[in-house]
Amino acid sequence: MTYDEVYEGYLKQIFGLIEGGVDVLSVGGNHIEETVIAIKAVKDHFDIPVIASNGFYAGKKGFRTMTGVDPVAASARIQEAGADVIGGSCGLMTKSLDTSEWYPSATTLVKEMRQGCNRYLSIQPDAGLAQLLNGKTVYPASPGEMASEVLNWIDAGARIVGGCCGTSLEHYRKISAVIRERRAKNL
């Protein structure tokens, strides 16, 4: 698709959402340049906040988007495009079913995104890397394990927290409880 085709496609969706009464738009994906086009389409026509998230995956070279962009460069590019909140999502809670060890890499990602931008940050990790067990897809990071990391995400700079693939209502309940407890202590 050409730039103009992508722009017009996003613009049609955005107009429909605006007509429907949205107060903020969230754009996410694995292709930064498409996200940049979506942000431009919003900012060219509307005065509404945009949350833009990139999917990141841990590899031998650290975190990268599906197209190979590191968190610092990705966050800088999204900020330059005009996003009001910059986020990361997807493969960020690394744990395997065959070990009790796991690496809470979402905290590291928040710190790296902060190096590339000065906007509000969002983090939405998955509940571990999906695995097939007895014909069923299982996400190994428990609600308690994810909730135990929430304060680290916030301390690293995240102001919007949530979950991606494999997170359940119980994950969100535990995450919310941790945040409520922190707020109560800070009052």
C-alpha cells in the first residue's frame, strides 16, 4: 500500500471513532511507520490525545519491534510523530512452563523507552510467552507474578499499565489491587 492509501484508510476509521464520541485514540502495532501515519492522520484533523504502542520482543540483541527497531529509536520516532503517550506491549513477561524462573523484562523495556522520549509511558506485557500444553494455549505468568512487577513498571516511569496476550480478569484484579495499595500508602 502507498502512504496515501494507508493514511486514507486510517482517516476513515478515525472519523468513525470521533463521530462515535471517543475521547482518546489508541494506535498499536508492529510497524512503526504505519503507526506514524495513523498519528499524523489524527493530528492533522483532530485535537485528541493519541496513545501509540509498539509490540516488542526480546532477542539476542535485546528488545526489538517486529521490524527490528530498538525501544529508544522506536519511542523517539513515535514521540516525533506527535503521540501523547508512548507504550510497549506483547512479549515482555518471559517465563516457561518448565521452569519456575522468569524474567520480568517489562521493567527493562519501560526504562529503555524512557531513554527515547519524555512523554507519558504505557506498558502492557503479555502473561508470558504462549505455549501449547496438551492441545491448549497456556500463558505461564500467573496473576500474582504479573502484579508483583507492577510497582517496578510504575517506578520506571509507566503511567498506564495493563496486559496483553494471556492476561485475564484475575490478572487485572491483582494489578489493580497493587496500585490501590500504593495509592493508599501515598495519601
